[in-house]
Amino acid sequence: MSDIPLVNALVYAGLGVVLFLAAFAVVRRMIPLDLWKEIGQERNVAAAIVAGAALLGLAWIIAATLH
């Protein structure tokens, strides 16, 4: 990449966010229910735990890959 550390950090951060959002969109499609409706309207704690676990897992994988 570039010799400027700030540019490298911004590029990798942007790439990480894009990959994270794309991967979470895939996870949302794989779950057989409307995740946001279950969490927001139905107050489904189990759905919130599943969403949180998916988010953390994806974040760790992407962070390890980009590190």
C-alpha cells in the first residue's frame, strides 16, 4: 500500500467496515425471520443474542484477517 500510515489505516478500516456489512447482510438472509422486527418489536432476547454473536464473530474474523 502506501508509505503513509494514516492512509493505510483508513483504507484498511474502510475495507473492514465494507466486508463486515456485507457479511452481516448474508447472515441476515440466512436467518429465517425478520431479525430487526424480532429484536425491536417483539423484544426477543434470543434474537438479540444471535445477532450480537454474529456481529462479534464477523468482527473478529475480519480484524484478524486485516491485521
